[in-house]
Amino acid sequence: MITKIRNVIENNSEFIILPHKSPDGDTIGSSVALERLLKNMNKKGYIVLNDEIPLNLHFLNCKVYTLEEFEKINLNIETVITLDSSDISRFENRVKLLENKTVVNIDHHITNMNYGDINYVFEASSVGEILFNIFTNLNYEIDEKIAEGLYVAISTDTGSFKYTNTTTDTFFAASKLRDKIDFEKVNTELYQNISYEDVILSNTVFETLKIYNEKVGIIYLTNEMIDELNLEVINTDGLVEKVRNINEVEVAIFIKEINENLFKVSLRSKYDFDVAKLAFKYSGGGHKKAAGCAIEGSLEEIIELFVNEIK
Ligand SMILES: [Mn+2]
């Protein structure tokens, strides 16, 4: 399998790199690391992404092309490498870049749909950890920039090494990367970089917090609340995890209005409750402890539905 990856890398000079929509530290860190590795081999990787990169990842200087920009320079690239994306809906309109190309799908979600020509899918903390293993096994040199991307990927996808996806292999990779990066700078950029606007948003959302049956913590955000706040950016990352952090909460839920009568529901759990099963019942998906779905109804109906389902 790794030979196939090596052949693809070594037999091509230009690549499209696809991170997933609503990008996180794993997909961006991995993209930056791969792009740099290719550059060091005198090759070129084009990261194509339409979405904004979260503020705390700006220090990685991830150079992206929107689909529109990329189509203007339209090159005859034959190979696409997708990172951290379990199914093709994660690419939105960029999915057309997969047509008539060799697709290398590198991912750590066991629910991956294996849509690639090469599917390098393993259970690991993060794609960052998988790339670390690929680069190490193929004796590719990991410089500071690559190490930074991979470390960010691993650190963010493990909740700073707190989640149970953190294995001894994860710590091994992190320990090798740790000494190649400016550890203080990376962690300060990643974790002490919250915008004032995000704090205002968080305060407003947490005014809605209610705990049901002493176990289910629910917060929500409606479009009316968003209009009243009048913020430039609405960043809800990490809010549902904060609900899960409450000592009595076993299942945390964040309900966000998409439009009238349609809501996005994010679910998190502690210990044994399987939120993926619940999300799956409503056409969503995810992991046992982190899942989501979209659902029609009023806010009140959805709260009642989930409180009853979890009961
Ligand atoms: Mn990931």
C-alpha cells in the first residue's frame, strides 16, 4: 500500500491537494505539511479550498486557491490527494476536481467511503499521524514547516492529547515532531488566539444553556440571535465541547439554525453513549463521541426530540 503512495508521489510532479470544507487543524495542518514535502522534492501541490481558514491556523501560512482561482490557472494535473475527508460531499463544488484523475484518499475516519483509486485509510488519531508514518517509512525528510503542520494536525484532532484516539503511536509521532518546531509559538498561536468576537458569541450562546435530566446539556444559536449580535464572523467551533466539559453532562448538544425550520445538531458524549447511532438515525454521521445531523422542525420540537431520544 505504501509503495503505491510512493509511486504516485515520485511519478508525478504536480498535485491537487483537497482539504475538507469547514476546515480544521488536521485537514489544514496535513495539507500544509504535504505541500511543503512536495516543494522540497521540487514538486508542486495546489491546495484548493473555498472556505476561510480559522484564525488560530493562520500562522501556518496555508496558501490556498479557491476553485475559481484554480480553474483560471487550470493545469493538466493528473493526481488529487484528499486529506481527512470521509466522503465526497466534504468537497462541495470542488468534487469536479476528482473527475478523470488518480485520486489518493488519505483518511482516518473508519466510515470512509473509499472513493479513491488508492484508499489509504487507517484508524489513527489524525491524518497528521498517518502522514508522519508515511513520510517516516519512505525516509522523506521532515523539516520544521512539515513538522509544524503535522504537529498541529495531531494536537487539534486529539483535543491536545486528551481524547481516547491518542495512542502510544500518537505520542511517538508527537515526540518526534516536538523538537523540530517552535513549541511555545505553535501552542500559543493554536490555543491562546481566541478573538474578542468569539468570546461575545460564546457568552450569548451560553445564556441558552439548559441541563435536562441532569445529563443532557443543550445550547442553541438562532439566526435572530446572530442578527442581534452583528458580528463579522460567526465561529461556533468548540462550543459544544465546552458543554461536554460540565461535570454532570454526559451528552452535549449544540443546535444551530440553518434556515427557518432547519437546524444543524452537533452531538458530543462522554463515556459510553454512542452519539453516532443517534445522528445516523437522522441521516447524519460521525464518531461514537462526536457526531452531527441536520433536522427539520422548530427549535422546541428538536430539543424535546433529542431529550426524549437520549432518555
Ligand atoms: Mn481528522
